[in-house]
Amino acid sequence: MSLPLVSIVIPCFNAERYIGKTLESALSQDYPNCEVIVVDDGSTDGSLGVVEGFSGRVRVERQENCGGCVARNRGLSFASGEWVQFLDADDALRSNKISLQLKCLDYDPTRVSTCQLELTACIDQTGPELSGGNVFSLDGPNFLVQWLLGTISKEMTAGSDLQTTFGNTTSWLASKAIYEKCGGWNSDLAMCQDSEMYCRVLSHASQVVAIARPLAFYRIGVDSSVSSGVSRKKAESFLRYCSTVEEVLRKLDLPDSEKAIASCYCSFLSRFYPLYPELAHQALSAIARTGVSPEEVVQPQSLKKIARVLGVKNAILWHKRIRNARSAMQSLLSTR
């Protein structure tokens, strides 16, 4: 049997410091049938020069600066592979990521796979991950619901934390057909781009195969992280992501869909309340439509306990004041 081609698609914008290591990890996959596509998103630093140093082994496409989602969609359009691995320009893959995920998927293009990530400020060695780790499967929609509710159990994942790595591009391997069926990446979003995409992917996947071991690296401490910040544009994008979750889960009509929808909107409140009162009102109205008490689904667990006493809005305010006080104390102590 001939092995299916896997396209590794890398959007790149001003990643001169990291793109070399990222490309080395893509080109070092022990799976023998990969192509690597870099879409340079109008970089103004030396990124393109670094990429061109891999000439002959990497396909390079250029565009004006339009954002990572547009670059990913363009890379997807060039991909010849049956399978697609998206990889951010500052992250990296273990050398056995693709081969292990495809093996666990049994090469079934209706299934998708995710894995644990290693969060690190410095990516050094990218050899194979040899340690043990649980592999478990759920149908796609139920995986989405459990992730939103924070109920992907540590027993299922052998103690690993898949909760925090689900919504990350690099974790996933899926067929090109599923990505195209979803309609591609939403370029209108300023944040939650990954989570919004994989919400739609999971609604089309027959099964998720989750591997509870770190098969990829996520670089922390990078200034350009899309997930940081609380601007109004990001708040509006988060709310649109919640709307996608609501639309998808209402169509699927699973037993815990309403709880998962309410939990998603509570995540918006946890991040942005009391900023943008009208957006918070929209989130609270959406929660009310579910018939679920926000105090029942707000996360983390410590906040849930307080919310049952103070109400969800007061609990969020209390939680933020405590967190800010701790941060101020740490800053004060670090200057002594």
C-alpha cells in the first residue's frame, strides 16, 4: 500500500528567530511522504531569507500581509496531500508526530487526531516522543462537548492535560477533505481562530483519536500571540466563536449541548467581564436561552464554588481582584 501524502502548511509572519527550527522539525518527520508549504504573510524581517535557505525541500508562496487564517487557507489550496498538518511558524513537531497519529487513525480520513503539547520557551531537541501515554477515542461531537465542559478526564488521558491543548493548531492532524468541508479558516476573527475551526472540524469528524503524550511543542512567551489581550475586537471575535459553538451544538442536539453552550459563553465572561457591558449582556442572554445556570458551568472549579455564593458576575470580579493582587505582590517581591 502506498502511503498517503501529508501536507505540512506553515503560515509565516516575522518569525525569523523561530522559522528555522520549525522547518527542521517538519523536514525531520520519520513519516516518509510529506511536503512542506510555507506561506509568507508579508514578513518585513529576515523570515523569507531563512525559508529560502531550505530551497528545494520547501515550497514557498508569498502574499501581502492578510493574517494567519488567510495564509492557512492559501496553503490549504496549494496542498496536494490527503492529510494536512498545520504548523505555526514558532512551534515545532516531534519527529514521530505524523507517523504515530496516522497509525492511530488507521489512515481513516473521516477521523481526526489531537495530542498533548509541550509548552516551552526554548525548543531544543525535536526527536521522537518515546514515553508512554494513553490513546483514547470519542466521536467528534462528544469530544467537543466534553472539552467545553472540562470533563475530559485525567483517567482517560493518563494524567495528561489535553484540556489546555485542544484549541491549538499544531496538535491536530486531519484530512484535507474535512478542512474543505468546514469551509476553511475564518479570517474575520482576531482570536479563538483555532478553537472556532476545530469546533467545526469536530462536527464533521466521525471520531477523535487523542494521544496523551507531547508530540509537538508550543512556544510560550512570544509577543505576537493571538490569544493574548482584551481589546474590543478580540472580545467580539470570542463572542462570534461562542456563536459558532452554539450553532454547531444546536444542530447536533446532544444530551449536554446546552450545558456546553452555556460554558462557552461563561468563558467569554470570565475573560472580558466587566469590560464591554453590551457584549456581556449578549453572553448572559445566550446563557439564559440554554436554561442552564451560569453558576453551574463556569470554570475553573474554584470559581464555580464562589459563583454559587456570590453569583457569576461577582465571582468573576472577585477572582480577577485576587489574581491582580497576587500579580502585584509578585512584582513587588521581584524588585526587592
